[in-house]
Amino acid sequence: MNITEENVMKALQLITNPQNQKNIVESNLVESVAIDGNNITVTLRLTHSTKPLLHSLQKAVRTVIASSVSPEAEVEIKIINEQAPNTKPADPPLKGVKNVIAVSSGKGGVGKSTVTANLAAALAKQGYKVGLIDADVFGPSIPKMFGVEDEHPNCRKEGEKDIIIPVEKYGVKILSMGFFVDPESPVIWRGPMASNMLNQIINDGDWGELDYLLFDLPPGTSDIHLTVVQTINLKGAIIVSTPQQVAIADVVKGINMFRNDKIDVPIFGIVENMAWFTPAELPNNKYFIFGKNGNKAVAEKYGVDLLEQIPLVQGICESGDNGTPAVLDNNAPQAKYFDSLAQKVVEKCQ
């Protein structure tokens, strides 16, 4: 595929300027694009107010060119600094958040949202300030798992800007795509629409000071993933899978995505969900109905940690359906797995 200036400019239009929610081409941040074979030189024009965005813009430019133009492209970014007196530097996205963590999965149906909800609740239970963004635009399930599916976030004015106040439950601040769509209607959005909605949740949410902010990403790879990695600096990523071979194959894709040198997000490790089945009446029995230790082998091969193996237990499913994460019941045997996962995540962030 020949690399053209038109293709590069089209890719750059996928990057949102968080200051005004327009793309960086519309915002006149792209001064020029030069092509020489596989070598692409992008010149950005920054003012005093856009300098704080430099790191995220550089990362975003490389990410979208790799994904939308050519993974073989060599990208050089030049900066023109333009003096703009009497302007106030923009605050970086999520400035009060210490650790931002993405929870991902190669495919749907592996319990990614269940793991995310219980991890958030476990961190809050341990005394940390926690936020949770449900970025799964086409299947948001976090509101159901926290029992807040009928809630609607309030807004307050801050100058000309509407600030979205997250819904809070069990000590976790929550914003979900599900709060802004009809739960009984299918979401038919093109990628840029979903990305713009997520950008608004990220930049306009009143998150305050947080120790941890979790992103429940959609399964697979999509524009949503690109929006997250290009907008904010992730502390790390967690990949959720099951022992089935078809799920394990997608774990490898997830590892390679986050390790791509254009994305370069540290992988905290793999969580193997539904690792075995344990009936309530026989709590010491383990039945490996989906296979055994498949993710352990993948973790060893690719040099990542197997953070936790979580059993298939009826109580976990029932708690999610009832809007109370299973980890909150200290008497339930399954709580210890999520408490352990939370502690390992804390250690990874230190």
C-alpha cells in the first residue's frame, strides 16, 4: 500500500483535541505532513495552552498511523512552538488520577466486566479511592452489576463546560456508556461517534482525586482502544480470558496489541476466569470443564504474570445479576480471589 498525504491526514482526523472535542486537523494543530516512501514526517504546531498535550499527541499520532495507514511506517514528529500570550495551560486529562488501568479481553463472554466490577469493588473495600469507566459502548453491563442501571448522572456548569458527575456505589465512582443510551435499543454508532462519547466521559467527568481508575474496554480491538491509549497514559493493562483454546488464542492477540511499539502499554498480567467449576455443596471440588491451565502456559511463553485464577461459581453470577459484586460478601469463598487480585494490582502500581 502506497502511503499518501491524504491517507495520513485522514488518519490524523481520528485524534481528538481534548480541549475542544474537535480533531487535531480541525484544531489547526497539524502544520504539515511529508511523505518519503515509508518515512512520514508530521509537523505539529503547539501553543502555550496545547504544550501539556504534547506527549499524548505524539503517542496518538504514531498509534493512528500504525493502525490506519501502515504498521511499517517510520514516523518522525516535529514541533513548532507558537507563542500565545494571555492563555492558560490546559489541564491534562484525569490530572487527579494516580493510576489508570485498562481491563481488556480478546473475545466476549469471558467475564471481563465481572472481573472489572469486582476488582473495582475490592480496591474500594481496601480503602482506596476508585473510579470505573464502562467503555464497552455496544454492551455496557457495569450499571447492571452495580445495581445502578436506572441512574442518570447529574451535570453542573463550569464556565461554558458541562461537567458530568459520576454515579457512586459501593465507594466506586462510575460512568458508563449505558447511562446515555436506551438500554432496550441497539447502539448503532460508527467508531468516531463512540470515541467522541468516550472522550467526553474521560475529559468532562468530575473524577476528583482517585487512586485507581479502571477502564472496562470492549472485547477485541477497536477505535475505543485507540481512543484510550492515545488520550491518556495507562499504568498498565489486564487481559481476562477463560481456559478454552479459542479464548487463549485471542489472549495472544491482546498481548501483542499492548506490546506493539506504537502503543507500548505495560501488561500487568492475565486473569483466568472460569478456571474450574466448584459446586456450592462441594466447595473443595474442582472440575476443569473448560480445560486446565491453558493461560498459565501462555503467560509463561510470553513472559507475563498469571495474576489470578477465578473459579466458575454460581454466587459470582448471582451477585452480578443482583447488582452487588461478589467480593463485597466477605463470607463468600469467592471473595478471596478478587481480594487477592486487587492486592496484586496494587503491587503492580507501586
